Amino acid sequence: MLQTIKYCSIELRKRLKPVKNMDPETGDSQIIKVTPLQQMLASCTGAILTSLMVTPLDVVKIRLQAQKNPFLKGKCFVYSNGLMDHVCVCEEGGNKAWYKKPGNFQGTLDAFLKIIRNEGIKSLWSGLPPTLVMAVPATVIYFTSYDQLSALLRSKLGENETRIPIFAGIVARFGAVTVISPLELIRTKMQSKKFSYKELHQFVSKKVSEDGWISLWRGWAPTILRDVPFSAMYWYNYEILKKWLCEKSGLYEPTFMINFTSGALSGSFAAVVTLPFDVVKTQKQTQLWIYESHKISMPLHMSTWVIMKNIVAKNGFSGLFTGLIPRLIKIAPACAIMISTYEFGKAFFQKQNVQRQHF
């Protein structure tokens, strides 16, 4: 009986193994891979879908915040599209701006319903297009770099090396944040005031000449302190959970739901652990913009660790975990949708590649 069960298990695994192709010259079987361009297309699709699904949650949150504490001109707030956090600056114009429109909301669900009924369903994605210019390229760089680096390390260290997701996640996130940080600073500046390309060039040149090239990466440190540990924990737990769920289900390859569940759980865990750095990052981002906009030199006490100490002194240790539930509500679905869509896209392209080789 045990031999029969073992035989059936082996046969099931054989049927569910990745598609391989025979090399006509050597006779060896090779796994058909997805190209970097296909990985970029899959991550781009996942990024757009994630932002479309998650942005309404943040739009409603901002509208509720603005109702409680009206946003004045020059004040900034953090806008998240599920992929990145962006500093947005309040403009003039009475109630014309989407975040200043009156609503008289009684809660989250009431805000959803009233916005759809009174302003149209498109209002749930207010402010999204400008942020996608930064968020989509950052996500494409991040996911493609992770997969390429993981494949390279596996070819050198072997398939079963558990430290690969940690190292690949750290390097990929470090690179993506470093590339996008200067562009995000420019985007924020353009949003606060209408610049021509010539004026924008003058602004960047002046900033570099006065404060050096490093000034374009202000706000980089707290972002790295939050995103790099998040990325390392996320990818490590994601790969472990995915493998464990496949074993429990008797599958060789993960299904859409296994990817979705693994993404949600690993994202939630990483979000809780890195929340203190998220609180510091948000505070430092807004403070940096206030000093920049009022042309005040940044004080020395603005370091990440000092801000963290001030939060603990003022609000206790629990102050570092402010906004835990809203962060989980945002991060869990964003991670689940992004990774499952990305993996689905790669599987789709892999099938296309197989069909091309056969015909």
C-alpha cells in the first residue's frame, strides 16, 4: 500500500514538473526560461493592476484625513498607490483639488459610497497617473533585478541555497530606491509649482551646485532603512511559504492562490517588523519638504535614529507602531496582487516560449 502511494506521488510530481525541451545536439533536457523583457512586461502589468486595486483605499483614507484636518496650501501628505509612497503638496484653489472636495463622510464605507455616487467612480483613482510615472519603472527594475540576480546565484550556489532570496531582495531593492529617489524629488518639486523643462534643469543645476549631487538623494536613508529589510524578509518568507504550501498540496509548481497567499502573509509579516522605519520615513519625508519649501537649512537633529528616539520619548514604544492596521490593510493585498499577477504573467510567457520552440 505504501509503495503504491509513493508511486502515485512520484507520477504526480512528474506530470507537474516545469516544461522542458530536449537539446537536439546534446540530448539534454533544459527548462524553458522567461526572458528579461518578458519579466519586465509581467512586472509592469502587475504594477498597474496593483495600483488600480489598492489606490482607492488610500484615496478614501486621505479624504477622511482632509475632512478631519483640512489641508492648507503648502502642507504635504503621503499618497500611496500600493507600489510606492509619494509626498504630495497641497495647492491653492479652494475645493478644486481632489483631496479638498467636501464630503461629510461618516466612515470608510460611507466615504466609498458617497464618492462613487456624488463624484463618479473615477474619483477613487484621483492623483494616480502622476505617481505611476515613478512607481511603475521602480517596480519593473525591482522585480526584474530580483529574478535575474536569483537565477544567477542559483546557477552558482545551487537551487537549494536558502540565503539567495535575502541577498537578491536586498540588492534589487537597494538599486531600485537609489535610481528612483532623485526622480521622486523632482516629481514633488514639479507638483508644488508648474515648471518648464528649462526651469527644472535650472533647479537641478542650482541644487547640485549649492548642496552637491548627494542632495538629490535626500530622504534616501530612511527609505532604505524601511524598504531593504522589508524586501529581504518578504522574499525569504515568500519563497519558504510557497515551497511549504506546494509540499502540503502535493504540487511541484505553485498555483495562483498559493502565490497570492504566500505574498499576502510574507508582506504582512515584513510590514509589521519594518513599521517603525515606516513611521520615521513618513515623518522625515514631510519634514524635509517643509524645510525645502521654506528654504530653511535642515537641522542636525533630523537623523533617522534621533527622530525614532523623539517618537519613543513623546508617545512611548507604541508610537513606533502607529498606523499598524491601515498599513496591513494596504500592504497585504498589494503584495498578494503584485506577486500573483507577476508569477501568472511569467507562466503565460513561459507557455508562449514553449509553443514557439515546438513550432
